[in-house]
Amino acid sequence: MAKVYIETYGCQMNVADTEIVMGILSQNGYENIQDASSADVILLNTCSVRDNAEQRIYGRLNNLNKLKKDNPGLVLGILGCMAERLRQDLIEEKKAVDLVVGPDEYRRLPEFIDHAFGGEKGIGVRLSRTETYEDIAPYREDGLQAWISVMRGCDKFCSFCVVPFTRGRERSRTLSSIVSEIEDLSARGFREVTLLGQNVNSYNDNGNDFADLLDASAGVDRNIRIRYTTSHPQDLSDKLLHTMAEHANICNYIHLPVQSGSNRILELMNRTYTIEHYLGLIEKARKIIPGVSFSTDIIAGFPSETIDDHIMTLDVMRQVRYDGAYMFKYSPREGTKAYKMDDDVEEEIKLKRLNDIITLQQSISRELNQELVGREEVVLIEGKSKKSDKHFSGRTGTNKVVVFPAEDHFTIGDYVNVKIERVTSATLIGSVV
């Protein structure tokens, strides 16, 4: 039995894709192992959203090629978005790998690996308008949390984003296949499921929209928390918000990327909404779902961004008061519309603006967490704290990390009431009630 080792980079979608890849390979006689030095096949499941993600992969390939020198029969491959984007560079120019396989060609992986064992280079990067892998059973170890890809691709074509070019156009799995997968996870004792899509609000299965899917998913097992990501502000519906409010096991948490607080920049980004529309969504969600929390994505230093545009972003952050944010400086991605724009914001200014955004968000997160001191929160125990085996760590429904003393009569997977006693900008600390 050939042994395969996979490293996963990037978003939760890539984590879910790795489970699909392992499902395919395990059905074809491959053994999943956790030690690269003992592997017959090493695969890196990659991300191309930002340049530094790709540079990490190139650095890792340099290390892994040392293993290949000691074991010439080792097959080294790149999967995912970077394979789709840089196939020629990886195989023909740098000769860094034996195969590159994009997100829609995973069914052919056993074939490509067989050819690589025979000395051939393998390239499978065609995009599909139909592939969803809904008939593939993902390879999952038993645990608490699972990520389910409910749709693939994206039709938005934001000017900075490579996803439509690396993952193709939108297509959705059937509602029944997703419900069936959650039923299986329930039987195995999982306690949290995250529904994934580049824009889950565009989900459509023969008239069933994402609100219908969320409703059906929540009804499978009331002891399973349901989360989802990511939403696009243009498509977030009232129906979806009311569905969230109707189910106690749908987490009161929405990741709603804003990207910029400037309407001018949003138009250049092709985000298809205004700040006024975005803020209206926030207000509406807070009325329909009491206690809902928000996180977001923010890009600093997009082409032509001025200090006034930057101040508008800071103003939106103060107005919304996000619980958390993923914050990045702009990174040009070849093939996107923004790549043709003049990247005219100096690197030093990008970093300064990014630090402004990070500092403000940390302050807001700390203030919001401070408001929770003295309150009780329902926490799903996920494991021991990273800093101490004497403490459990878990999360609230609003996605806040909570650390509290471990007690023998509680175990991983239990829901417990924790009284919050003190906080940092990233963590709540308390004790079981």
C-alpha cells in the first residue's frame, strides 16, 4: 500500500478539499500518513489568494526536494489553486514537482500518481462547470468539527480575486447530499458543521436557496452547531437572517467581508454594493438576530487608495464594531483585473495603513470582549488549552475562544455554561457555572 502525506495551506475550503482527496486516494489503496519522510507521495494542497501564500509553498518545495534527492522514487505534487495558476512554472520551468492537479481534477489523482511513478509528469488543471464531488465520501478522522463544501467556484469576479480563475464558476451540491452527510456526521458524534462556499448566499439547488439548506441542516441534529462562510453583501437575504433567528443551533455569527469603507474603492474592486447598503445589512441583522456577531475581511492599500479612503475604512470599523477581522495589505494577483491597475500605494504606506487597521480592530475586540465580563456563555469544549493541560478551550456560538479550568466530569464535545471573568482582545477566560 503506497503511503501519501498531504499538507494543507489556506482556507477551510482547502481543508475540505484535502478530505475529498484522501477519500479518493483511500478508495484506491493509498494509506494516509503524518510523516513526510516515510511517504511515497507528498502532496501540497495550496492557496493562491495572496503572494506570500505562494512564496511559502516555493520555500516548502525546496525543503521537500531534499527528500526527493534521497529517494528519487518519491512523487511530489501540487494540488489546488496554485496548481491551477502556475502549472507551467512548477513543472516545465522550475521542474519542482512531478504533478500539478487543480481543484476540479481530483478524481484523476490516482491516474496521475501512477504515471508519475512511471516517470511521467502529470498535469490536470481543467476547470469544470459541473464537478461538486458530492458522491465522494471525504476521509475524516473522528472528531468534533467538520467542514462541508456545499458549492464550488464563484461568479462575482472581484477585481482583486483569483478564485473564479482557479476554482471556476459557481455550481452547487444537492441539498439532499449535504443533509445526508450531516446525518452521517451526527451518527459519528460530531458537534459542529461549517457549510463552505466562496459565496454561500448564491447556493441554488433546483430552487432551494441557502436559507433552505441552512434550515434543513439545522434540523438534522439539534446538538450540532451549524456555521457557514463566506457571505457576499450583495446576496445576503432577509430570509437567511430570519432562518438563523429561528434555529438555536445556527450560530449567531456572520462573516461579512467589507474589504474597504470607500465606495470609490469598492467600485474599483467590483464588489457590487455600497457602504450604505452594507451598513443597512448590519443594522437589519442586529434587529432580526439579537446578539449576532460579525467578522470581516479588509484590504489595505488597494490601487489608488488615498488617505481619505483609508479613513473611511477606519470609520466603518468603528461604526460596525467587528468582533474579528482578517486584515491584509493588497497583493497583486496575475490574471485579475486589478493586476492591470497601477499598484501605486507605496509598500511603506500599505504597511502603515494595515497596522492602523490591526490596532483599531484589536482595540474594538478587547472592548467587545470586556462587555462580556460577568455574563454566562454556552461553550462547546473543543480540547485542552494550548498553554495548559489543566484548562479546556472552546468557542461560543458567536465564535469567541473561551479558556476555563478543566473539570473531570466534563469532556471534549460537551456544552457547558462558562461565566466570563476576564478577557484579552482574542480570548475570554472564565469558569464553569
